[in-house]
Amino acid sequence: MAAPSSVIERERKYEIVAGTGVPRLIGVAGVVAQDDPVEQILDASYYDTEGFRLAAAGITLRRRVGGHDAGWHLKLPVSADERQEIQLPLGGDVHKVPGRFRRLVRAYTLGEKLMPIAHLRTDRFAHRLADADGRTIATLTDDHVTGEAGGDAARLDEWREVELELDPGTEPGLLEEFDRALGEAGASASPWSSKLRRLVGDRVPAPPRFGKKPSAGDVVVASLREHAARLRRADVGVRLDVEDSVHQMRVAARKLRSTLRTFEPVLGTERTAGLAGELQWLGRQLAPARDAEVAEERLRAQLDEVPPELVLGPLRQFLTRHFAREAEEGRERALTALTGKRYRALLRKLDAVVTDPPSTAKARRPAKAGLRKPLRKAARKLTRAEAATHGLAGEELAHALHDVRKKAKRARYAADTVKPVSGKKVRKWRKNVKAVQQTLGAHQDTVIGRDVLRHLAIAGHGEGQNTFTFGMLHAQDTERAERLRKQFAKEWRRLRKG
């Protein structure tokens, strides 16, 4: 099967009064020509699990016949106006979702069967909007839709909507200009994110929302739900080999683990037991891929600052070969983890916590009062970790400072969790904690960087490379570490005052 293609869609949908014409947009956002409509008949079957797991996450999976982009389409949310659309050709079994797409959404379906859940037929009239040079700025479509959905009770519906989609090469900010012009022309923003949601929206499980006076449990579970969603979105990116997706997945796993441990008294242990440990396991499986990315990026940046006469030998080619092997091994390890039963079990357990959270006495307390103690406990752990660095030197100090960094991360994540109900003091304290964490993160980079440089020097020497430059960079990292420790001391005093 051909490799999938991918494009970022930037579009908005509108409703217009029945019987009115399509708005004219000449003069808006550089448009000098609005072509006559080109009619297309689009016939699409939509797939999801029985419980609408994809739709609940804002994901659309369809098989469409007709139009210039007929094929299998997987649409993933990026922002309110943006979606990443991944496409595959129509070939294969017309009634079976391609294996590539089934694997991409596995973190959402958790092995549940994907089945047809709706059918939409659209009579589309597309108007190309072009600039003075004839380049396409956007496409305005007038869609006349007939939809049907199965289930316990069959549903039929008909409607008309207008859609404005920017060309991929168009400046995203122009969407606002088109929005104002369409509003002035009588169009109103559609409350639906997609045609599918309009047809089956009331059947899709809605995320729970807390009221004006949330409980401690409401706030913690909302945080867990947000990080779980980020974990799943990053999962798709890792499978697609999207840049920075491994990092995003590790961060989501770390925030989930930190929230579970910090607020364990609120959540209870009956259903959360072992989940933090499984998230730690996931982080370890992703670590080699991410560590290779960071090491290579940092080392190349350092080399760029070295005068050319001091970069001896073909070091950049050597680094390319070395890190290509590291990256491939790390990616294989990450993908092996994501396709295994252990990871799927982790996601199911996480689902159980966020969809039906434990109800402890502490979870039912008002949020501000119920979350104050866990936050203070995280702050005390950070203070004790800093005190443990006093009088240390060398590797012992490096290990102790790394522990301070980890405690600072947990304290910062705790502050992020209580942010919806916290005051200015907590927000200011969180800002100071973040500064400490970032400085110690840079310090840890020098620790790991020196270790990487030492191994590269050994490997390079074995291949006959001149390793002088690696030694020079090692010395620079030693000096940089000393400066960062002094910076940390200043930031810690500021944090303690707060």
C-alpha cells in the first residue's frame, strides 16, 4: 500500500439562511477573483467504535468516493481551526479500515472494532478564491448534505452549510478576515466541528465538566483527563514519526505520573494502584529515542559555535552515523512498547480513572481546601531535596541537583493542577519553581552531555577520528555547569523568599 500523505486543514464552517446565495468575497484578504462553482458529488462512509471513541476525541475516519481527494481520510484535531488530515488511496477491501489507520488510532480504540456508523452524501459547489496572480487563497464551498446514521434508532437529516478552507500555502491569520466578511454577509459560525458531529453529536459521550464550586476531585481528574488526551495525541505522532512527538509523549506520561503521586490522598489507591509505575515504565521505553534527539541537537548546536579551524576531521559525518543508529534503535524500542499488551492495559486503566474517578472523602472537599495540603507537601519535598545538596561535590552533587530538578518538576506540575482554583501567590511561586527547574535542566544537560562526549571520543578514537574537539566541548560543559550552579543558588534564594 502507498505511504499516507498528510496536510494541515485550516477551515471554518458556517450556516446560512435557506434560499440565500453564496457570499461574495472579492476584496477580502487579497481575493480578486471568485470562480464560478464547480459541482462535486461526495459520498462518504464514517467509521468509529460502538461507543464513538474517535468522535469523542474529535477524530474523524471516513472512506470517501468522489471529488479530487477520494480515498480514506483520517482527521486529527490540532486546534480549533486546524486539523491534520492523513490520506490513503481507496484500494483494498471497501468495507475494512486500512491497517495503517487502525494502528494509528489504536490508543483510542484500544482494540475495539471499527465499524460504519454514518453515511453522508454531499452535493458540493466549490468556489476557488484567487489573488491577483491567480494563486489560490482559499476555497468557499456551498454544501448540501444528506446524512443517515444507524444505531438503536435510525436517523436521517438534511442541511446546508458553507465552508471556508484556506489553501495550505495561505497565511493562517487571513481566516479571521474571511470570518468577519462572512459574518457581515449574514453567515453564522456553525456550532458543529464536522458534518459527522452534526449528525450524531448527541450520541457522542461528552466530557464531564465541573461547576462554579468544583471539588478537589473534580480539579485533579480534569488535569488527568487533559494529560491523558495529550498522551494519546502524541501516540499518533510517534507512530507517524512526527518531530518532537516522543518528547510530548514523555512529558504527558510524566505529568500523569506526577499528578497521580502528588494527589494520591485525593484519588485514593484502590483503582490508581500501580498506574504511576506503569507510566514510569512507558517513560523508560521512550527515553532512548528522546535522549538521542536531545544529545544530537545539543551537540550540533555546540559545534556550530566552535571556530571551523578547531573542528578537526569529519566530525559531523561521524555524528550523523552515530545518532542515526541511536535514533533507529530508540524508535524501534518505542514502537515495540506502543504495540504491546502492557501499554494497552495502561491506557484502559487510565480510562477507568478519568471516566469513573474514585470518590474519596478528600475528593469531595472544596477544591481550594482539599488541594492545599498535597501542594504544600510537594513544596516541602523540594525544600528537603535542596537541603540535601549542601556540602556535596562532584558526581554526588550532580545526582543531588538532578533530584532537586525532579522535585521541582513535581511541584510545578502540582501548581499547574491547582491553577484553576489558585491565587496569585501560588502562580508566582510556580513561576519561580519553573525557573529553578529550567536551570537545573540545563545543568543536567551538561552532565549527560559530558558522558555522551566521553563515549563519542572513545568510539571516534576506535575509528581513527581526531577527538580533540570532543575534549574541548567537554571542558566547556564543565565550565557551563559551574555557572549554572551559581545561577541556581540565586534562583533558589528568590524561591525561598516567596
